[in-house]
Amino acid sequence: MFDILYTHPDFIVVVKHPNVSVHKDEGETMLLQEVAAKTGDPKLYLVHRLDKMTSGLLLLARSSKAASALATLFSDREIEKYYLAIGSSKPKKKQGAVIGDMERSRRSTWKLINRRDNPAITQFFSTASGQGERLLLCKPHTGKTHQIRVALKSIGSAIVGDAIYNASCKADRGYLHAFALRFNYLNEEYKFISDPRESTELGTKWRDETTSQAIDSWLKPWELSWPKIKK
């Protein structure tokens, strides 16, 4: 269900496994309760979210005061987030940004529209992966529901195994992983990486030789030359 990566007096960083909900689904135990049972915390606080499909880094606060401070960092976009994804085909462009408003579509899906009143902003790099697929490194600047999943579908590289946005593509999981976080908290810098190759729970495709070589080159994503976003 999860692995504990780092424990701080004010927060805990866990690596969430795929297909685990951060909320209480019918018949399932809430992830926060499971982590608290392991750490001995009377209560943990969710300050950001990952889709059930998505694995990787999840930051949990250990007090309401810490939760408020960390949530403010997220809302003020002062926490850098980086995701790895495996797309089903070559995108329309090798790198760049996907910027646009999002609106609800059919059922529980979202779609990108040609308007920028309150846009979702996602930067990405891509490179070859195994079996004609693509590995993508994504840097979201906003936190919209299904943002990366919709962005990658819009550029022609819907995520492998995504049951909502790429239903015809079957895999052992939906290949979106919260890869890295960087932020300052109480005047100290924190950097966290969750390498998806380190656990079989996180899927088999990350270990493809071509994919693995690309991940090696992205292990410090904050040091890459990300173009500035035009406001």
C-alpha cells in the first residue's frame, strides 16, 4: 500500500503504491489511517492528493499547524513537483508546455479546451521508451484534477494503462508516478526522489533498459533546463 521514505517532526513522506486511494473508498481503509497506525501518530493530515492510479511521493502533515503551512506552500506554487509517465505513443512535440483551461467531459473525465482564463500548466520532456512507447518527465505548475493525464492525451501520448483516458491500452498499472519534490520549509530545503525502479510494486515497465537509462539522466529534475513559462 505504501512505503515510508522520510520522517520529520512536522511531516512524513510516503511512497504510495498504484491503485491505492488516499480517501476511504467503499470496502477500503483510508491510506492516512494505515500510515498513522505504522508511525504512531494520532492523526495525519492530507495536504495534497494523488489519483488512485498514480504512485509516488505523498506528503502528510503531522499537525494542523504543519498542514496549514504545507498547504499554503502548495497553493502558492512554492513546492516543485515532478512526475514520470509512460505514454503510449510519440507525442506531437518532444518537449514543451501544455497550457489551457480544463472542463468536465463525459462521466468522470476532464478535457482541455482552447481558453486560458484559469489554465492548467504542464511542462514536459520526452524520450524513447520500450516497445514504441515514450517516457515523459512532467513538471506541473498547477494542481488541477487529472491535469497530467489530460495534458498527455492532448499531445497524442495518453498514459499507458490509464483506464479513463486510454481505455484500450492494457497494462499492469496506469504509468504515472510522483517522482520528485523540492521545497523550503522553516528555512530548510528538502529534496525527495522516489525511483520507481526500486520496487516491483510500482510496475515493470520502468525497468526496461531504454527507460531506465532515461530515468538515470533525470534523477535531479530541478537541475534540468526548464524553459521559463510566459505569464
